[in-house]
Amino acid sequence: MIDPNAAVEAQKYDNPIPSREFIMALLEERGKPMTREKIAAALGLEDEEQQEALRRRLRAMERDGQVVRNRREGYGLVDKMDLIAGRVIGHRDGFGFLVPDEGGDDLFLTARQMQEVMHGDRVLARVSGIDRRGRREGAIVEVLERAHERLVGRYFEESGVGMVVPDNRRINHEIIIPPGEQGGATDGQIVIVELTRQPVKHRQPMGRVVEVVGEHMAPGMEIDIATRSHGLPNSWSSAVEAEIADLSEEVPEQAKAGREELRDLPLVTIDGADSRDFDDAVFCERQGKGWRLIVAIADVASYVKPGSALDREAHERGNSVYFPESVIPMLPEVLSNGLCSINPEVDRLCLACEMRISASGRITRYRFLRGVMRSHARLTYDEVADIVQHRKVAARKQRAELVPQLETLYELYQALHAARVKRGAIDFDSTETRIVFGENRKIERVVPVERNDAHRLIEEMMLAANVSAADYLISNEMPTLFRVHDRPGEERLADLRTFLGELGLQMGGRDKPQAKHYGALMEQIKGRPDSHLIQTVLLRSMMQAVYTPDNIGHFGLAFDAYVHFTSPIRRYPDLLVHRAIHHLLDGKGPDSFAYGHKEMLRLGEHCSMTERRADEATRDAVDWLKCEFMMDRVGETFNGIVTSVTGFGLFVQLQETYVEGLVHVTSLANDYYHFDPVHHRMVGERTRRVYRLGDSIQVRVLRVNLDERKIDFEEVLDEAGRKAVEKARSAPADDEGKAKKKGGGKKRSSGRRRRGRGGKS
């Protein structure tokens, strides 16, 4: 055999050895596992240096799941051993799943299998069987890579024995801290523990405390914990500091050379009142029966070059992470809030998309250009809404010079929105919240964030630029990361149609509905008292959007192709799109681009992961704050809405505070309750009392567990509820008597049934 990668290996190493591909081909040819010594002999590797290089290469191939070493020290091909490499996803209830590297269905991992691994570990596993729910079960064969060297958690000590309970609820192991390894921690403090022994079967992990983060309830602790628990990079390396040392607030004159002059164009930014980094500015004017729209985006790619320390750090972070009144930026502040931020009345470099849009809201032409610009005003959403939507005299007078352009933007928005409706894009109506702090970061209240037409206006302008960027890159066959949103799966669709059928509703599209079918159904249910319930079920039938170089379109937005172009300050995929556009503007083609399909595939998986990581970290911090907010409200009564129904109870969101908690099934009124997952409801066996998604309910706060981010409620019954319970209490004796006379009556189902508190066992 001849190694096809021999030349590449020779360029990399002074004393090269055969490539991974050649080693795998050798194992394939021999048809059986081989020891390292036999592999070395077959490859003709005799000197110690080459044998050591082979040892390291085989170990790396083990970590990457290409080969596995058996108990006889033989190396074999993973696919020949029917093994699956993947990453472990833990569940707070002790079990887990293996997500295969090569895609396909997950493997279910029992709590016993999870004893020797942690959430995030990469492992090799084999299919051990099928469980009672029809899922493939996995048995772990080997741990390829450990995800955690350090963990954040709460230190406890009892009878001289210390332990750390990880804050990450997907990790169910308690870390034993031997005597003398407490690092000065006292009972109840938040600490960082370094693992000295990973979990193995029948043995808990061990570690030593390397840092005391602080007291459990200290202000700002929720962000420290979320940052460390989810492994968010939050400090700049010395290499990054060195690269940004010479940057100032002003764009150098030489950087402006050769760019289109946009400084006289009245571009404006429209953002939230508390925004600090401004990615985009817009300008619009009438042109014939249609419009000319310019969306100017901060030219981050001119400052963050591939392979630089800044680029490596931005890639590692993947995106900025936004916490309540705090942010971990993707780029250092001198860029994110300075040179790359489109601040008012200062020169900035931009990458702009100029579009011609017809009266019907269709993009007829576009071009991309490198420009130098000045923002003529920093506007807020509320300010713009007051001008164009609510037409407030004072607001219009204060911005009199900008009113004509804002009116033109608003007209274009209405045309784009009409095109969106015609296209059938899905527009779910959800409520976001904002936490308002007082002194010492104590929460005063949780308030809803109202979306107005100014939010929607900017959203439509950004969508137009993103679609144009996608079309430009596809037309020029450039590798890129698409933002894709797959259509719902068959199982979710079947459950959805069953649910809708019970309500006398139907959704078009049969087995392959389009976004317009969802949109048509949402129009149909407007005004119904159960519209919130139906919309929630529709939303839960959807897939998650991800980044990938393989374009399958964006189902929710009803676009054939879509990329993220408009936020390169805070999203790495946008920066990659900018680099591709710059490459084309330089007159170069796809063959000379720094990124190919394989590299984009890896980047897409990484950026999708960092996005999920940021969402989970933010959610953890917000849940902590909401729990802290409710600790002083134990015993108080609130009105709420059922947001989820499970086999173990009802999740309820309080209307006054937008805080969510659980009404456990055992705290429901005295009855047996059956969970109906298809109809998202729980039904009492005797009372026939029904709890459904979207129902109004009054609850009392029972307890708050800050460590587990849990709030427990109990239902407060109204008059009708109390009467139903009283009726149920008198029924069992008669029913039992009838059952005995008939010889036993119906056998109770062994399905998901729970008895409420106080009922007979």
C-alpha cells in the first residue's frame, strides 16, 4: 500500500510516520485488531522516535473515536466493532443520552451507565438493547475525552468529610473532597473544584478546592456561577491584549482609503435604550414606486483577521452572552463598544448591502460595498415607535429632520411585512421579560418587554440584508454557514395533528406542511380563548435552528436560503459571512477561500454549540434571580397560567411576576390524575377535573430551592374546585360498594396516574 498523505506528513514533520488514513487502511486490510508493536512492524517503524510518534498518533485516534484499544492491547476500527462515538448529554434525573458524532438517533444511557461519565464527555458505546419505550439503549465501552477538569459548585462538610455539589444540574455526581484539600472553603460557599479523579463505576469523583468564589447569596453570584458552570471564556489572553494595545477610538485615515463615501448619507441606528454595541444602521428613500434601502453593518472583518489571537478568541466564544445588566462580549470592548460599534457622529468602516425593493416588498436588485460612514443619530425603539406608529407630536418635533426618512422606512416595513405574510412566515407572539434591579443588585420587579413596530421594522430590514447575503454567496458558490431551520419531524407532526383534531382544527400540508400552513392556522385561531394553548403546542412542534454549510432553507421564516450577516460584533457566523463577501469583493473565487465545506461543517457545529451554551447560561442566571426574588414571597398567592403539563405535575407562570414554578401532582386536589401527553392535559379520575396547557390557575408559593433553581406551588381552589373535591370525597365508598357487588369492577390502568395529597392509598 502507498500512503496517499505521505507528502503532507513530510511537510509537517521532520521524521514523518504514516498518516491516520493509512493506519486505518492497514487495519481494514488485516481485518482484525493489531497491537502497537505489530502496527509499527507492518509500517516499518524501527527507531524510538518514530515509535513514540506512532504511540501519540494512536492515542489521538482513540480520543477522536477513529480506533479503539481492546483488553488485549489491540487497536481496531470503531465501525468494525459496531461501536458509536459521541458526546454524553446528562439529565438532571440521573439518566442521559449519547449524541452520535455521525448523526442519527441518540442512545439512551441509564443512570447506572452515567455513573462513570459526566455531561459533555465523549465516549464510545455499543447498542445494548431496546428499552420499553422503543429507544436504543447504550452501554459505554470507553471514555474518549473528559469534558471537565474543573467544576463550580457548592461546598458542604459533614463529620469532617467535604463534598462539592456541582451547580450544573446535568451533572449528578457529588465530588468528594479529601481532608486537607478544602482550600479554605467553609460550609455553604461557592467554590471551584479541580478533579483529581474522574468518576468510574462504583467510585465517586474526587477533587480539591482551588478557588473560593464567594458566599452563596452574594450580589452578582448568579453570573459568576453561570459563567464558570458553563465554561464561558471571560478573560482576554495576553496575545489578545497585545493585538488591541495600539487601537484607539478613531478609525485611522489609511483604513478609509478606497472605500465608498457614505458619510453624507443620513444613516441612523435603532436599538434598545440599554444597548451599547451597535452593529447596524439603516437608510431608506423612495425610488419610483419602490424603495432604495441601505443596511450598513460594522466592518468587523477589517479588524479581526483569520488566524489572529482576536480571531481565535472570537471563535472560542462563538457569540456574546447577555445576562441581566451584564454581558460577556465576543470581542474586547475597544472593538465591541468602540471601533466596531456604529456610534453617532463618528467615522466608522462598514460593509453595506444596498437593495432595490419593489412596491410589493420584493428585493429586485442588491449589491454589497465597503464604505466609510457616520451615524447621524442613535435612536431607540420606543422613540421611533412614538414617531411613526403612535405619531406623538413631541417625539416628531424633537426629531423633525429625521421624520421624513423614518416615515419612508415605516412604509417599506409595511410592504416587507405584507410580503412576509404572503410568503407564510411564522410569527409567534411571545413575551420576553426584563429584570429591574434596585440597590445592591436586589430585584425590585420582573417586567414584560413590549415589542412595537420599531422592533419589527428593524427585524424586516435585517431579514432583507440576510437574504441578499445568502443569495450573493450561493450565486458565487462560496462556502458559508447557513442559518437553517428544518421542518417538523414525523412524530411531532402526528402528535400535533391528533391534538388539533380533538379541537376540530386541521392544518394543511399533509405530511410536509410549510410555514404558510402554520401561519394560516394561527390566523384561524385568533380570538379563540384557547389560542395561547394552540400556539404553544405549535411552537413545541418546531425544530431548533442551527448553523451548517448544507442549505436546507429556513422553515419558520419561509426562506429558501438564509444566513446571518447583520451582527458580526456579537456572532462569529456573521463574521464568517463578512469574510466570504470581502473575498468576493476582492475579485477572488471560492477555490482560494480560506474555508472549505469540511471546515465550515466543524465551525457550524461549534457555533451552534456556543449558542446553546450561551442560552443555557443565561437561563440559569435568570432562573437563579427569579428564585431569589421569590424567596421573600413564600406563602403568597398569585394568579398564573399553565405553561406545561407533565406526568409529575403542572408548570405555572405567574401573571404578575412572569416567574415559573411547579405544582406537583401530589399537591393537586384529592383524586387520581392521568397524564394525557397528546392533548397536553391531566385529568382527574373521579372529579374529571382537567388541567390543560394555557389554563388559568391560582397558586400559593410553597417553597423555593435556590441551589436547584426550583419553585414549588400549590393550587388554591376556587368555589367550583372546592365543590368538585367535596363531591369526590363522598364518592369512593359508594363506588367501592358497587365494585364489590359486581365482582371487582374495572382494573385500573398502569399508565401515568398519581394520587393527589390526602387521598386514600
